[in-house]
Amino acid sequence: MIQSMTGYGKATAELSDKKINVEIKSLNSKAMDLSTRIAPLYREKEMEIRNEISKMLERGKVDFSLWIEKKDAEQLATPINQELIEAYYKRIKEISAAAGIPEPADWFATLLRMPDVMTKNEVQELSDEEWVVAHRAVEEAVRHLTDFRKQEGAALEQKFREKIANIARLLETVAPYEQERVGKIKDRITDALEKTLSIDYDKNRLEQELIYYIEKLDINEEKQRLSNHLRYFISTLESGEGGQGKKLGFIAQEMGREINTLGSKSNHAEMQKIVVQMKDELEQIKEQVLNVM
């Protein structure tokens, strides 16, 4: 089964004083392009988180977020360094008295603007117990994203099978026009010789030239190669191997070459219409292959 590179996962974990939130989403990308937003308390684990995500998701443009919601309303408030505010207050009063400068009219607003007053001196450390809980939330979010990718991959696989079947069906409809065009080519050439140019010609030589001309327009090899590519595309879908997206992209390119050659050799209006339809189906495959892992 193939996987899409598009996905979303979220998980939460509850502690006595906080709620840990993890969110991860991904879009298609040629390689792993990971950006993270991690709460300061867990920054020391960033490399570990990055390595695990890269290993599990392989490819994609991935956005990862880990943040904390405090349960205590008092903890939600912006921290204020009370000791530093008192020191600033004392120092400003001393300078005001020494220099004869009036004291601030609004002490509170003045002190809150002073450097570093909106912080706490205490340093939080991440405990092993809390990291175990947070790590489980990270793993759960990644699992949810992977499940999402598998669901999207199943939808993509169904779409690919439909498009491949459509191209195979269109390829079969080419056959009736192949012999028809031989007669049309012959009639067009003889008509030009007899009516337009009004000259005598060697009919045996004309037959030889027609055979040569028809051989140049023969599309049996292109049809066979295109059929092989269609079967290979389906077998690659079913293989379950890594890097299916890139391989499917290469196969689609080869399919495009054969369809283009069919178009250039068709020399028949109805065949060219069929080729246009095949190109339309293939273009939809190419667009969706970009989303495959």
C-alpha cells in the first residue's frame, strides 16, 4: 500500500499542573523538510524528536509543534521579578534625590518597562517522568499522522488504478484506426499524383514507397512498451517498497514518452483525439504522484 505525504496528527497528555499539546502536519516535498516549534522546557530534546520524526515519516514538508497549557490561572500570568522591581524602585529614588529630578508620576508603569522585570529567576528543569509522558504524546501524534497518510494513500491508489485502466482502454481503441489510415494515406498520395500533378507513375514503385512510409508510422512497439509501463506502474503500486513515489514518477515519464510518440506517428484525426485523452489521464497521474511517499 502506498502512503500520501499529506497528513495531520494531534495528541495531548495531562499532568497535574499542565496539559501537553503536540500537533504535526505534512505536505509533499522531495526530501524531509522539518520545522519545529517546541516549548522551551523541551528544547533539550529537540534533536531526539527530529531524528524520530525523520525516521518515521521519511519525506515531506513537516511542521511540528509542542506547547504547554498551564492549568493554574496564577501560573498563566506573566511572571514578574519582584526583587528586581524593588531594587529599581530604590535606585531611582536615590538618583532622583541626588540629582534633583522629580520622581515618576506613574511608578508602576515606569518599573514594568525596566529591563528583565517580566521574568523569574527560577530555572525549570525537565524531569524524566515528564519527558516520558511528553514523548508518548509525540509518538501518538506521529502515529495519527501516519494513519492519515495511509488513508490518503488508499484513495490515491484507487485513483491511479482508475487512470491506468482508462489509458489501457484508450490504447485498445487505437487498433481499428491503424489499418484504416493505411488506405487513407494511399488514397491521398495517389490522388495527389493523378489529379494535382497529373503525371504517370510506376504503381509497383508506389507500393514500395508506401510500405516504407507505413513502416515509419508503425506504432506496435510504442503500444507494447506503453502496455508494459502500465503493468509496471500497477505492480509498483502493489510492491509496498520504499520510495514508491519517485519510482512511480519515473514510470509516468516513460509512459508520457510513448504516448507522445504515438501522437507524432498517428497521422489520423481520431487517433490523435485518443492520444489527447491519454495525455489528460496521464497528467492527472503525474499531479497526484507528487503526493506519494
